[in-house]
Amino acid sequence: MLYDCRSPADRDRGIAAAIEAVKNGELVVLPTDTVYGIGADAFTPYAVKALLDAKGGRHVPPPVLIGSRHTLDGLVYSLPQAARDLVEAFWPGALTIVVEHSPSLRWDLGDTSGTVAVRMPLHPVALEVLRETGPMAVASANKTGQPAALTAEQARDQLAYSVRAYLEAGPCPDPVPSTIVDLTGEVPQVLRQGAVPLEKLRDVVPAILVGQGV
């Protein structure tokens, strides 16, 4: 089902349907502040597998989206000060941070070597869903190797019946991928340059470096 979240009544129905789907281990497509994402409950292994299968191609561990900064403390054993400073400056927004997750977490996102890429998106529909579902594994809502979906309808054209609920909120206003910063080493490193420019990151964490090949 595709729900047009630009209509208040459809938005309420769509968000409720998406929350129910995620809690039942099914897949949803939702808007973010970058591109549309396909998401599943991060703590349901078969749902994460279904997400990766829906995308096809080479399986890369999906990032995790959260609906509140406070959720981060429950996912991470020890959060570096640089991570706290970046989160304070750029969340919610187009910054993904890679941190060591708590060893006690019962999830299986793939071969992540004990790390997780986390982001809090700046989109009201996504945040409303995430605050009810908790952490979701979310990847771009397209088949691997195909263009990123800029609307839910474009996502449905690619993903079809593998997804239970599609939340349409219109075209992405700024479809630039998030900036990714690795905070697992002694010095923070930019793994992917994106919507948050390097100079703004260095205003907050001057020591930040750009990784090789970026």
C-alpha cells in the first residue's frame, strides 16, 4: 500500500500502518532528508535479511536510523566526546556516525566488526515512525545498482511487493547522501563526503581527517 503523507488523514493511516509493519517484521519505505529509505526492525534478523534480499546484489550492512539522540546511549557502550559534539551540532540531519555498538545488543546487521553506522534523519514522517518502532535498519530504497528513489512511487517501481507500506511525502528536496564519519579510531575520519561539508565538521571537531580514497 502507498500512503500519501501530504494528506493529513492518509498520513495518520500510513504512519500507523508502517509502525505495525515494522513491529511485525515487515519492510516499509519512508522519506528521509536525503533519499527514500527501505527499513526494517534492526533487532529482527529475518527482517534485516528481507531488506537486503529486496535490494539484491552485494550485501552491505545497513545503517541504523533512530528517532531520538537519547537512543544512541542505549546502542553504544562508550561514546567518544567527538561523537557527542558532532551529534549535538548536526542531528537531526544528514550526518551518519560510525561507532562501536554495545556488545550486549542482540542484532545481526551483517559483518560489521562490532561497529554500527547511525543517523537521526531530519524528516517529520521518518521521526514519527522511528519514535514508535525504535532503531531501524534502513538502506536506500532501490535495487542495488539502480538510481536512488526520490519518491515513494519510484521506490515502489523497483521494490514492488517486497515492501508492506510505502510512505509518500513528495520528491526529496535535497537528494545528497549523508556525510559519514568514522569515530571508532583515535582520530575521527570522514568515510564519505556528503551533505555536511568538511569545513563545518572541522568547526566542531578540528582534528577530523578525510579517509584515503574519499
